[in-house]
Amino acid sequence: MRNIRAVFTKQMLSYIRNSERYGTALVFLAIPFAILLLVPGAGEDRAIIVAQFITMFVGISMIFAASAFIIEDRTTMNLRFMGMAGVKPFQYLIGTCAMLLIVSLVGNLLFALQSLYTGTALINFMTVSMLGAANSMFLGITLSLSPKTASFAPVSGLILGIGPMFSNVNEFLSMIFSFTYTQQVTNVIRGEDIDITGDITFPLQIILINMAVIFILFVILNMRNGLDGEKAIRA
């Protein structure tokens, strides 16, 4: 437990010190707030506005932040030093993921306040947004396990974060992105095609299938480029 707390504290301090990691998240939070506050009549499209920017927060910010931790700790050899200090790979992952989940929780709660959802709608809002953030966090970590795939992390973030916005006006993109977790987060929070106060079983199934695929990818890449020992140095 001590090692997990140490990793958690280290990652939290690293996150706070690097403005580029939380800067985009703050921007995504601030823009819908400004729109809803300053643009007359924007409140009528509140769900659509919030859905667009929470999807960017979940898809872009969380993938970027998660991948940045792994890349930084590899290049600075922190992974090796922590391993020599007795920190196990699973302890490193738990500490890092716990920190990112807290950031996600705070961000998603602030978006929820802007949405004005209550009751069942609020519960469904937080459920899909947190599962979406967990997927992004896990995807960012997974892609950054190897320098061969690390470059895909920012690209994946941009595609998953911005894609659902364009899929709303393009039938072909809508068909493609319907299989992604960020699109399902958008669909639920918009409350148009899917009633946010009703049954959200189908979106949850898509989100969890995405999570299973990411987990399989994680297992494969971790076997080839693990977080422990010499693998972490060679990768």
C-alpha cells in the first residue's frame, strides 16, 4: 500500500507541475461554461454542448495524460528506479490509474453540474462518462508501453475525442464511430437517440466491449514491453 501511495503522490505532483497535462482539460471545461453563460439561447442546446466537450475531455485529455506518465517515466528511467526500490508493475499501474480516475471524477462532476441533470439522468451521466474516462486512461497507458505504438496515443485521442462531433453530421462516420466508446458517451449525454433517463444497456455494452479489446491489447503489449525490469529500459 505504501508503494501505491508513493506512486499516486508522485503522479499527482507531476500532473500539477505540467500545465500541458491539465491545460486542455481546463479548456474543455471552460468553453461550454462560457458558451452557456454568454451566448443567448445556448441553454436550449445544453445537453448537446456539454456532450461535445465532455467527449473531448474524456477522449483527448485522459489519453494524453495517461500516455504522458508512461512516456515520462520511461525516458527519465523512473520506472527502473521505482523497480529497484521495490515498486511492482501492478502497484505502479494502480497508483497511476487511481490518480487519473480522481482527475476524471472531478472533471466529469463539473460537466455534470453544467448539464443540470439530476436523479437517474445524473447517475447515467456519471456512469458512462467515468467508464469512458477509464477506457481512455487504459488506452493511453497501453499504447505507451512501446515506442512503436506510443505515437498512436495522441492520434487516437484526437480521433476519439473529435470524431463523434463530425459523426453527427455524416452518416458514414456515424456508422464507424457507433462502435467506439466515445460515441456512446456522446449519445447518452446528448439524450436524443438514447433517453438518458431510460435504459442505457446497449451503450454500456459497447463501452465494455471497447474496454475488453483495450485489455487484450494491453496484455499483448505488456508481454512484449513490460513495465518491469530490463523490458522497461529497452522499450
